[in-house]
Amino acid sequence: MKEKIIDDKIHEKMSLDNVFKIFNDNVFSMLNDEERQYCKELQEFCLELHPRIDKSKDVYELFPELGKHGYMQRINKWKDFTPYGMKKEILLGTHLSLLDPQLELARLASGILCGNPTFHYYKYGGKGETIQKVQDELMSGKKIGCIGITEPPRGSDAVNMTTICTKVDDGILYNGEKVFTTNGPKAHYFCTYGVYDTNHPRETMVQAMIKREFGVRTERLKINSVPRVHIAHTILKDVKVPQEYVLADGGEGYVRLFEGLVPERLGIMGSGIGIAWAGLIYGIIYTNLRKQFGQEVIKFEGVGFGLADLLSKCTAATSLALQAATIYDDKVLFSEKPNKEAEKWVAAVSSQGKYFVSKLTHEVCYEVQQHMGGVSVTDNTPVDELMDTSKIEEVIGGARNIQLFIIQNLLRKYKNLL
């Protein structure tokens, strides 16, 4: 805090412990006993880590602390860390956003976007110890990962890639560029997609785990909103990937890409819900304590009604995310025979939910700043950092318009029912 202008008594009450108290009062009724206990463990971890976070430093030094507790991801079982599943991942992302939204952004990119494909590799019969070593290093937080999908000329078109793969005797050559690779400048591993034939991308897409030392070059992009997270323009020029680092070949890369997008978007919902609740709760605390014209600010209808509206939306968004995660766990992730209808529903709702929650994070943070006033745009409260991070959350994993494009396509199918 460069210059303190917030009242000492109010600042003291705007603690992470109080944030969790208000969060629990609103969310715990949606959870069962196991989930509540898991949240309490997460909160104990966050409260212990919080004093050690230095907002002047990059987030990556905190990764090993997450890894010690199995908190780099919780969709899949890694080592003996339990419980796990999509609902546990939603709750993990929510809590880490309440703790430090920039840390959560980087954690999701490394643990989910880059890490999840390593679990898919073994799920579909992959063999060998190479990818297991990669997985262990990513999940422990000792190494940093990122994902290479988006390209400068393609943007949200994740299918028609221009990154070219060429088979050689002992592996695959990658040539192309990726952009907005979160963690890229710091990454040790790049889970990267390319195609053998740009005219037939679906049938020829490749997914591989590329080590930086294979020849990857990165240039950091200047993104003011998240100064503690490094985001890159990634260049692949004759990058040779040994066969043991290839996760999915000959069109299977396309299958893995879209299978991964559903849990990734659900995970992003968890991150966004954390940002929304954090912004709202800091606003609730501040306006309950700050007095203006002789009474607490929250008593003015322009403030109290506005926060009440945001509370309703945060509760609805949380319920949606937890319900979608529950269905994904019960009927897809933990089912011996995944339900195809449930898979389709979750795929659809992951785009709807990602769109709704990401937009909500921006609305909550913006409105809360209006209700709190000038102090909320300073570093005296976390709200401005939440606001900035929400802008990035809204874009990663598919920007607003690409989600609406997906949703619109779903609506068009109903013509066949008429």
C-alpha cells in the first residue's frame, strides 16, 4: 500500500477471514458435509498463505506452495490428494480467486489448461514415464505450464490452425506462432496444437507437450491488467518434439482439444465466481462500516439495492456452476459409461456459464467501485485488482462473442424439431 487513505477500523475489518465468513454464510447451504470440510481446509490454507503474498512480485513463486497441498488442480486425482472432481475444482478456483485473483489466473493456465491433457493422455492408453514426469512437475508446482491454441491470424478459431506439424524420423517438427499464451514467458512446458494439413485440420491435428529447451521462443506481451502474470507471443520455428512428448496424433489432437475445453470452461467459471464474490463481499464490508451524511452508506437505497441485486446474481451464478459441475462429475467424469446427453448438456452450459459468469465479474467489480467510491480504485482495497483481472478472465478460454456464437449455433438446431 503506497499511501493509506482508508480508515484503520474499516481496513482491519476487510480481512480475508471476514471475507470467508460472508462467503460461507451465502454458499455453504449449497454444499454437503464433505464439500464444506474441503472448503474449510482451503480457507485454512489461504489464510496461512495470505500474509506471505507479495503483490510486487510475480505469482509463480507461490506455485510450489499450491503443489504441496495438491492445489494446482483438483479435477483429476494426482497422488493421494482427495477429494477431487469438477465440483472440487470449481471450489478450488473460487477460493484462490478470493485469495489472489492473479495467482488463480496463472494456476488455472498451468494446472488445468496445460496439466489436464496429461491425465487425458493416460486415460486413452498413453504409455511411458515421460508424460508422468511432466505431470508430476506441473502438479507439484515445481514447473510452469501454458497452452498453445490461439494464433495471431486466427483468434478464437481454434480449429483452422496455421501452425504446421511435419513428421520426421524421431518425432514431429512444429512451425508456427501462438499468442496470449498465459505463463508463456515463464513456462517450462507448452501443451501445443498444430496440424499436418491446414485444409484438413480436424483429421490431422496434433497435441504435444513441448519443453522450452526444444527451441520455443517467447516474447512477453504488455498487459497492464495483470502485471504479476506473464503472457506471451510464442514462436515455434523448427521445434523438434520427440515422439514420447506427443500426447495425441493424427486427428486425435482435435478430439482432445474439444474434450478439454469443457472442464477448462467450467474451471474458469470457478475462478470468475471467486472474483465476483470477492468484489461483492469487500463492497458489503466497506459500505456497512463507512458512514456518510451521518449513517452507514449501505442504508442509502442507491447503494443497498445495488448490492442486493449483485448478491442475487452471484448466488444464481454459483448455483449454476455447482449444478453443472455435479452433473459433469456424476454423469461424465466418474461414470463408467459417460452419458452422451449429459456430455452435450454440460458442453452447452459450459459456454453459457463461462459467458454469464465472466460478464458478471466485470459488472460486480464495476458496480462495487461505484458504490464504494474513490478508495476502491486505489490499492487500499483489493477491488481494483479484481476489476483488472476480471477483464482477462472474460477473454481467456474464449471471449464473449465466441461464447455467444456457440450458444447461437445451439439455438439454431431447434429448427429441426419444428
